[in-house]
Amino acid sequence: MIGVFCLTLVASQASAQNRQCAAHDALTERLASGYGESRQAIAMNADNSVLEVFASAETGTWTITITKAGGLTCIVAAGQHYQHLAEAMPVDDSGA
């Protein structure tokens, strides 16, 4: 039982070490100054963590972060070729 606990602890520590985490203000400043990214979307997850999407139309870069309540903000995904879409919802008047 202790062995399983130790393996779980090591795995969770390794996973956390692979993430890039920092205080929210510091991370958003780094995204703004280094990549020209600003917040494009924000959402609350089922576990009460906050998901944010940062992107720059000029540089094409994007970053997705997760912030746990009272915790650090961590980058969970990032990439290039960002495009902002504002697609209209399809109109379905059948039955109305």
C-alpha cells in the first residue's frame, strides 16, 4: 500500500514539474509582453478551476491556462496559427 502511494506521489510530482506554472499576474504579463497575447475567453470548469484562452491575432500564438482556486496558473497547451472565428448559429425555424 505504501509503495502505491509513493508511486502516485512521484507521478503527480513529475506531472507538475512538466507544467509551466506561475502567479496569474506574472504569467499573463509574460504572455502579453513576450507574445502580444491577451485574454480571448474565460470559463469555469466543473472542478471550479478557471480556464483561460490567450491569443494574439498579430503573432498568431495562443495559450490555454488553468488556474485552481487559490493556486498557481499553469499553461496546459500552446501553439501557433490562431484565428478568431465568430460563426453565426444556424437558423432552424421549423416548427416555429
